[in-house]
Amino acid sequence: MIDGVRIVPLRQIVDERGKIMHMLKATDPIFLGFGEIYFSCAWPGAIKAWHIHTRMTVNNAVIVGRAKLVMYDMRDGSPTRGEVQEVFLGEDQYCLVQIPPGIANGYKAYGDRMVVLANCATHPHDPAEMLRLDPHSPEIPYDWSLKHG
């Protein structure tokens, strides 16, 4: 596991009318601040990567569909520098993944429908504080291909 990444199981309250999906409250121990919330949507097989924030901590949860969230620690001085971590999340594996600044992250949608990933970020979006890399960048040792076995 990458140092500083936190994975928190989230609660769903289900009844015959539908459900409530909790994500993050100001009273949660994991809450660091509020900048903005947005929803990233991707069709099955689409990859949205790599994003590296310099100040922002992101809090991701998949509210519709399924996604493979991948992180790569690029932080100088980190005890887990160079490590890769995968987290499979979605409606049936409902959790919040908190990613601190300096960790490259992205996701691949899988399954048979569009993924809706919610991000409650600690800062409003600022293109100047984010670096982007191609999903297949040689700077990150990760292969997005489907793995069998």
C-alpha cells in the first residue's frame, strides 16, 4: 500500500425505494477540507490517467459502475516511492480512496456501463497545480491491459 493513501469502506443504506450512498462529511476523521466536488464519467474500457496534483488531496468514490483506480508514488523522500497500487471500486465495492498530492493516479472503467466517479477535492480545480501524463507514459511502470490469471 502506498504511504498516505487511505481506503475507507463506505455505507450504503438500501431499501425498496432505492439507496443512500454516504461519501464524506466534515465530521469524518479523514476529512481535510473542501475545494470542490465533481463527477468524472467514462465508458467501459476508457482510461483517464495520469493526473498528479501538487497541492490537492482527492477523495474518490465510484457511485455508478466499476473502475480500477491505479496510483503510482512519485514523491521524493516517500518510503513507498516507485510503488504501484491498484484498487477495484464500484457499487459492489463501495469505498472512498483518499490520495495525497504527488501520487500519480488514474482509472480504467470496466464492466458494461458508464462509470461515474465522484471526487471531493480539498482545493478548487487549478490547471497550474496539476501535471498530466499519457496513460501509457514510460515514466510510470504500469500496463493497463486486461490481466488473466
